Amino acid sequence: MTDLASQANSDTWHITPTGDPRGYIQPESLKELWFHTGTKCNLSCDFCLEGSSPSSKRLESPKLSDVTPYIDEALTLGTEQFSFTGGEPMLVKDIVAILAYALQHKPCLVLTNGTDPLIKRIDQVATLLDAPHAVSFRVSLDHPDAVQHDLGRGQGEFQKALIGMRKLHQLGFNVSVARHIKDGENTQQIEQQFADVFALNSLPKDLRMVAFPDFLPPGSLPNVPHITEHCMTTYQTAEQRSHYMCASSKMMVKQNGKMGVYACTLVDDDPDYNLGPDLSESMQKRISMKHHRCYSCFAMGASCSEM
């Protein structure tokens, strides 16, 4: 991956390999600003779309001083929420201070695996309840069956995630769940199994769940259809296009000691999606639909947002 200052797009940014004009999204607003907290994580999941692990340094963890200028600028652009993903955000030294600063202005969402890093800092996290705005936590619970979940995340991680969820809920934080979509699944049955797990763990049976397909590890190049301008205008309306994450959100990434803007939370493994260091300027740039994960958004309406 190149330095965040790079602005060159590859030849396929605007044109598909077959020579057709590539589909794109024209950003409309900045409703949500995401911050990537780095690819360091206490877990090493082979399916992780970020390739996160305890030793990963692909993306760096920001400090409070890195984040505050972008929070301030985002507020002038009408941002309604700040969201944080990783890696594991609770491993970041400054994360509670960062959240406290952001919560002075807008609500926040934190994506977490809910295990040891969160549990160890739960007393610090509890101080955020006094903030002017609310912070919510989305905990990764891949499958309602502990064995299936732990196959990907490690022995005992299912129960740790539930402990983290219970602690958050008991304190009064809003909690949601991120789960995996499996090919051919019986969605109604899966959701009922999750509801049963929640009830057994003194959690609301109707916790919000956000289901994701397999986005594959960084650098993957699966054979998915290319999205052309014709696809975007023939099969989707302007209203549908407005719901793409890249139409109303951006993500801040730190790499090689510098902060930069990426088009959304799913494309930081492709330097073409580096929009430069200026948040305001990034809103003027059309976003190509060339990344293979863009097809998930096109075909399934996948979105990391809860807004």
C-alpha cells in the first residue's frame, strides 16, 4: 500500500477491463465520519477484512491530537455521528479520551469484539455515560453457536464477547451485534437462535443485528461482476445510490505517521481510494465502484453504518 499522500488512481478507476465507463458515486454530504483505529487486534481471525492481529502494523493507531482536527472540521460539514472501527479500538491508548472529545459534539458508535480489551477498560468506558451525547457499541458475534464463533476467533471468545455485552448493557450503553451471513442460511432461524442466546444472557431479545457477507482479507481479488455506469443508472435509482456509504461518509486512516481520508470503511486496502489529507476536498471527488467489496454494496445493500 502506498503512502497516504499518493493521489494517483490506477487506469481502472474510471474504466472497467472491458472498456465500459465504471460506475461511481458522487458524495452528497458528510453525515458520518469514521476513524480507523489501526489494525492491531487481540485476535487473529483468518477472515478479517482488515487482516488485523496482535502484530499487525498495516494501519496505525491515531492519537487524540491526530483526531481532534478532523472532528472539528467534520462538524463544520454537518456530520451527525462519529464512528470507530479497527482492529480493536479498545486497544488504542487514547480511545476513551478520543470518544470523550467526540461525545462533546455528537453521538458515537464503536465497533469492538467485546472481549478482553473492552472488559479490562470497562471502568474507563463507564465514564463516557456522563458525556453530552451517547456512545453505542456494536459487538462482533459471528454465529449464535459458540463452537462456530470460536472456530474463527479462538476458544472461549464467544463467552467473553457475551460478558462484554452484558457489562455494557448493565451500565446502560446501547449494544448491537455484527454477525456473518452464510450462503444458503435460514435467516429467520439464525435470528431466532441469536434471540435465544441474548435472552439466556440477560440481554434484550431484540438487539439490533447488522449482517455482513464475507468481505475477504485485504488484497483479495475475487471474480465479481464489474459495476458500470449502465448498471448504476439502469438497476438503481438516485434514491438507492444516495444510501451508499461513500455518498454520505468518509473514513480517516493513519499510515506512515500521516492521517488521510478514505472513501469508506471497506476499501483501505486499495490506495486508489486514498482521497488525500483534506476532508473538505475529499467530498468533491467521485468514488469509483471498482473495489470488489463495492459489489456487495451494489448487490446486497451492505453498509457498516447504523444511521
